[in-house]
Amino acid sequence: MANVPSITLNNDVAIPQLGFGVYQVPAEDTAKVVRIALETGYRSIDTAAAYRNEAGVGEAIRSSGLPRAELFVTTKLWNSDQGYDATLRAFDASAGQLGLDQIDLYLIHWPVPKRDCYVDSWRAIEKLYADGRVRAIGVSNFHIPHLRRLFDETGIVPAVNQVELHPYLPQAELRGFHAEHGIVTEAWSPLAQGALLSAELITSLAAKYGKSPAQVVLRWHLQLGNVVIPKTVTPSRIAENLDVFDFELAEDDLAAIGELDNGNRVGPDPDTFNLA
């Protein structure tokens, strides 16, 4: 099993720096895929109500035989469930699907600016945290103005902001803001849905270090201090993505990867994404 380092959140809860994401994993395949990930050595699993596979994650956890204390489970509040009372109901539904009394990290999935409910949703999540039903709370896809509004109108600074982040979109300004305010940066789509893996720089560095292109990009994330949650359903790649702790990128190579920044997103822009 890989010795995955942890990052301490702003409330002293530790999150593994490398986890396993289940976005777009079909519900009927989720339990099997997550079971493979747990057997491979992953201890952090990231799901969401919108993925419709929380039940499969819960099944894999129960069948794994692993102590609950060894696992870190994240799920997210979907856009249509925002609002104070609706958030509390949605959390109950997610906990029920997962079969867990307590969730390690609960996130608002998107700010959904058109609905303008994320502050009320955050207040509900603060209550869940105060009641001990979740160990840490955070957001996903929030830009700096969204975060500032939470700071101004609520009582708890998010522990995590999970955002699209990869060498084509390294989010330097947002990462700097997170560091200033004690928020951990977590990267979804860390490989830009595979778009990076044929980039000339990445393939040349893979040859230099004797690693795969995916391993080079994941190592870049880790050395930046990001929490990262790659997703794959292929057992060999599940293992490959975890095998990134036996090498280190040189500083000039880290910098060169950062220069791939072209601002291209593979997902929606949080300022305009209002799907509910």
C-alpha cells in the first residue's frame, strides 16, 4: 500500500492528499470499482449526490472490512437541493445512501449564482458540522467573490475548495487566496480529462523520470500542495495513479509544467453554471 501523506485542514482534521474520485462511474459499477481502489490502497473516496452512485460507495465501504476510522468520505450537495431546509434534507439522503452516520467532508457542489442560495446552504452545513454529523465542511467550484461573501455573511471559513485544476488551468490566483485564508485546494479533473497526457512536455518528462504522463501530472499536483482525486475505472490505472510517491519533480520541471497554462476549462465556468 502506498504511504499517502495527509494534509491538515483548518479544523485539524486530516485529509489524504491523494484520493479516488467516482465522477461518471456508473451506479452499477461503483461498488466494484471502489472496492478495487480500497484494495489497492486508497483511503479517500470522493462522490456526490449528483453522481447517483453514493449507494455503491457505501456498499464498497461496508464490504471492504476496513475500519471506518481509516476512511475519508466526501460527498456534495447538488444545486437543486440548495437552501437551508433543503440542504439538511439532502444531507440526510446522502448519508442514507452511503450508510454512514457521519461524513468526513461535505461540500456545496456549485455556487449556482442565479439561484443565490449558497449562503443559506452554507448556514445549514455549519449546523451539520456543529451537530457532529460531518467532520469538515467546504465548497466546490467557488471563485474568490463567492468565498468572500461566505466570509462576510457566515461564521466558518471553508476547509476545502474543490475546483477544476490542472496544468492548463493552474488557478494560481485562487490557490494564493486559499493559502492566505487557510483553505485547502482540491483538484478535480486533475489530468484535464486526459487532454494533457499527449502534451509534448508531459511525455518528455515521463520519459525523463521513467513514469507515465499521468503520474507526472499527479506528482505536479502533489508538489504544489493540492489534494487530488483522479478517476479511472481501469484497475491498472487505479494502481498507477497511486504509485507517485517514489519520485520528485525538479523545480525547473515543476515550473515548466505550470507554463502550460492556457486558461482552458474542461468543465463549466462557475460564474455562469446554473444547472439545477
